[in-house]
Amino acid sequence: MAMGVGTGHGPKSDINMTPMIDILLVLIIIFLVITPIISKGLDALVPQPPKDPKAQATPPDDKRTIVVVIDKEGLLKINQEPTTWDTLGPRLDDIFKTRSERVMFVKGDDSTLFDKIIRIIDIAKGAGVDKIGLITEKIQMGQ
């Protein structure tokens, strides 16, 4: 508090705003630093094109690689085996129950809405899949 001297009216007291503004600025800085840490996104493996376009990629082992495909009509397949939305979760549970490497790929048609892809990813995460990659037609053909 400040006191006025020599005014003849006695002591004068004012609130000093500087410490309150300092505290406010410190709180703003803390919130700005914490906010990016709190945000959570979807971790996805994005397919990368081959470095050498002429190089032939070795075909993946069909028994080890799990690919969930959704076509234009919304029909689901797990490694070319037809399945439904209701049986997708239990089927993935059975597949990944004994595997130590829990990696799966999702391939959707260009006209497929993204919410269906997210639904497949959510079901796969519920089945215990650790890493989920996305396959596009252009990357798969090696163009």
C-alpha cells in the first residue's frame, strides 16, 4: 500500500495492482504450456511410397498380415474373408489373442466415408490392436 505524505489529509491507501497482474501473467503462461500436453489425437501409420518406383515389393505373408477392407457398399472383409460390423470385434479378438505383434492395416475405398474407417479403428483398438496402418490404392499399386 502507498501512503500519501504531506497532503494534510492524513494517510492515503491504494491497492497496488502490480503483484496481481504478475500472478495473472504467470497463470496464463502455465495454461499456455499445459494445453498442448493435454490434447490427444489419433495415432495412425501413414503408408509411404516406395523410394524406388521400379522396385517390386515382396508380397506380405498373408497369414501374419491382417488387412481389414471396406468396399464401396460398406461390406467388410478381414484378409478377403467376409465379416459384419457385429462380428468384426470378436473376430479381431480371436486373431490377436495369441499374437505378440498386434499390427493391422485398414484399406478403404476412395468413396468410403471417414467415420466408417474411424469405427474400424475404434473396434480394433478395443480388440487390443497396438498399431494400425492405413493402405491406399495408389500406395498399394506402387505408383
